[in-house]
Amino acid sequence: MSTLTRDRLVTSLQQLSQSGGADNKLVVVAGDYYVVVHGRLGGSDLAVEVVSNFYLGGPSQLTPARLRSLGDRGYFERSGYNNLFRDVRLVGADAAGKLADELMALFAQIFGVEADAPASFELQLGDPEPTRNPDLVRAMKQLAVRRDMDARQRVYVAVMNATFLMPVNPAGRTSDEPLEVDRLGNFPVIAAFTEVDSLRLWQPKGWPFALIPGARLVPLAVSRRVGSLLVNPRGNVGGELYINELESIEARCAAATTERRLVRRGGAMEGEFSSAATLTADERRELYARRDGPGVLRFAVQLGLLLAAAVATVALAGADARVFWPVFAAYCVLLASMFAPTHEAGHGTAFASKRLNRLVLRIAGNLSLLPPTAFVAFHFEHHRKTHEVGDPEVPGGNLELAAWPKNPIAALVVLSGLPLLLAKLAALVNLAAGRGPKWFMKWMPWLPEAQRPATIREARFMVAGLAALALLAWLVWPPLWWLLAGGAGAHVVLGPYLAAEHTGMPTEGDVLARTRSIRSNAVVRWLFWNMPYHAEHHGWPAVPFHAVPALHRRVAAGLPRRYRGYLHVYLAALRGR
């Protein structure tokens, strides 16, 4: 490894404007710290990028005093980026030397890295004509707004006509072997970028890439049987294509037949996560169709029943126990069932209307004590890493906790729903208090930084509502306490319902092997929007709730974990199955 010296910096800085193209970079790394200097062929204007605490962990993080010192030196945040920047113009005979002196002082005084310390220098010379792909970016933006077939087809055409920057594996057998950036179950995930700026948002220090046409990238991804292809991960405009989408796009080139979708991160989930069974194009067209009617009718009836049960609970608080407790129990069950429309609207599949999905997600999410923004991010991460390391539903990422508790008392506590309720309340209180980045990185690492302010606002609204209801119960009308008590009762229902989805299942293999399909009865399926068919949902998350029974009939024979009902699940668990 090289050492950090002024002469090496001067030589490297001069090369930024003497060779390469429009996006040259000098990356200087010393320990956990790095500086990226951006320049262009023939240009005197440079941008100096300094690593921020966003990318630094634990003891390496910069103190407030050192961050202020960076600000005094002219380094500030730049919109859309997480590091700190300062613009510099090289003017004069020794301009590169002066900048090298500044960088040496920065490493010593801000990062604590003295001269001659081990350091790496990487000069990344850009293409004279950098890839931009305006047609694809424009098409993805239009699809995010319109989400209709015409917009979808424009994206597919643009993908095939685009030229991507594909990160490659430096240790690969060939120069264009794609880099595995993540895992989706047992399948690799690869990435591609529409331009250099998007690649830098993903990896500020840069990464070796190959220029590859979309017409070659899609067949390459299909041939390698990737789990998905990420387009501009961490970028401002991007999306994710799952393996069956890629197969459909590849087929579209030959036959112009695709019913699949490229969506921006955070939109409705598309694709098929299971390789155990596939659907034909006609079946996908039928099953993926979204409608407003079924969701509007079900949510209206469900919410009406909940409100009626809430009013009856308060009105009958002093009535005979034989009358009150059945009404209160019904209220608890209906309140618990609000999780179902929260979940479905979070996927964007409860309705065809994007506005209705957002509205119901907000209403049902508040009743379920789930800030909508955070829930969507949490749940999408759960789908990407179902019942494996990284699944946010597995406490602390400890796969031992993905199994049934061996202690009977611990099992009863889990099934009571009490840990879930306490976790929700703790999260709401901490969010309402406006916790900082360290708290989010520890407890909500799956929540993008840009979504934290909205999550805090939503949590504060919920905490204010709970506090107002408690105050009314205390000062005005004590029977209102029963509405709050119903929150605990709802989690007694949710405890065994949610635990039955994945607990005790294998933590490897196809997603269908890690998820149960529970037939249950018509009442439970109606209340929970057909989500007892949970393996079906995880295998084909884009199928709306009203089409899940039809999906079950098509794929049931290939499901390895089928159960008649919840009693069957727990009897099997007692027998160790």
C-alpha cells in the first residue's frame, strides 16, 4: 500500500484535468476515512468530497467540533448526497500543490491521519461521453406517476435501448462479471446505473463498472438466474426488476408480450419471489389486475363494524358482563384486523387508485399503531429477506429467535402479542422524541434517511392521539379507557396470527419453504384480506387480496407448508413440525 504524501497528491491531482473524460475521480483512502476529488479533462474546476458520519461507524465518527471545523473550511452538504463538498478552482502554477497541502492538513487535523500513514490512491478516469439515458429516466418518472400499461411499455422499451453502468466483480473470472450487491433468498442481486452520478450515490468512492447495453444486460441477468436487478439503488430515480420480470422483458423483445412492471423503490411490489411455480402471461394478466371495488367495499364494511363495536363498547361499559365482554372481544378482533388493510395498502394492491391506497394506509396504519412510511420500508425489507439474516421481523437479526421458543412461558408471552405491543409503543415514543441518526441506524436501519422526517411526524400524530384519548378518559368519560384497553386486546389476536406466518420455518431455501399457507375459515380470511394464504402472498406479492384465493387454487399443489387452520399450525408446532 502507498503512503500519504504531498508529492503523490500533487501528481494525482494534476492527472484529473490531463486525461480521462467528463467524470474523473481521485479517491484517497486512509483507514476508515476517504476524500474524493472530482474533475474533468481540460477543466480547472474541482469538487472535493469528504466522507461524513453517514458512512462512518462507531469510534470512527467525527466529533461535533471536527464537523464544525469542516464547515469553517467550506465543506457543506449538497442536495441529494450524504457526504460533504467544497468546490475548488485550480488557478496558478502551484494550484495543485496548494490543494495537496489543504488535503494533507485535512487528513491530519480532521481525521487524525498523519503524513506517511498507509493510504491508497485510486485514479478513476471517466468516459469522455458519460452515459445518461434520459429516455429511461424520463420513462421511470412517468411510470411512478401514471402506473398504466402505456407508461409501463415505454419503460420496457427504454430498458432494452439503454446503456448501463454495471458494477463488476474485481475478482471475477471475466472483466464483465456482474457484482453481487445483495441476496434475495438464495438468489443473487445485481445492480446497474443509468449514469455515473447515480453510481456515486450508491458508492461514493466509485466502483469498477462495465458499459453494457440493456439488450445484453437483461439476458445476462436471466441466464445467471438473479433474484433481481436493481436500477440505480440509492438513487433519486430507480427501480427493481425481479427475475420473472426480466424473463418477461426478454420475451418482449421477441414477441412484445409482457405484463410486468418496473417500479421505483418504495412503490408497489412486483414480481415473483418463488422459483417453485410460475404463472403464465395470461394468468398474470388476470391475477395482477387491480380494482377499487373489492377494497372499497371491504374496508368500508370493516371500518363501519369497528366504529360500531367501539361505540357499543363505550356505551355498554357498565352493563352486565355477559353483554359487555362479547362486544369488547368483537371490538378487539376488528381493531386487530385493521392490520390487513394497512398491509395491503402498503403494497399498493388494495386498490387500483394510488390515492385510495395512501388514504387507507394512513387510516388503518394509525389504528394499528404503525407509522405508514416506516411500515412500508419495514415490510419491503421483510419481503426481500424473508425469515433470514436481515429480516426486520426477526428480533435483533438472531435466527435462533426465528424458531419457536423452547420455554413454554416464553412461548406464551410471544403469543400474547405483548412484546409486539411494547415494541410498537417504544418505537412511537422514541420517534416522537425526534431521535438522531445513531438511533435510526441501530433500530431502523432499513428506513431511508429521506423518510425519517415523515415517520417522525406520523409518530407524533399517533402519540398525540393516544394522549388525547387518555386525557378524555381520565378527565371526562372513564369508559373511554376501554378503547385504549382494546389496543392490548387486539395484540392478543395479532400475536398468534402473525407468529403463524413464519415462526419455526426453515431460514433457508425457497421463500415458499419459509412461509406457511393457512386455509383457516371464511371469517378469518375475510377479516384479514386473505393473508392467511401467506406463502402465496410471499411468492407473488403483486397479486391483490381479492385474487389471492384464485392464486391459491393455481399453486396450492406446489406449496410445501400447507395447514388447515391456526389450531393445525400450533398442534404441528407442539409436535416439532
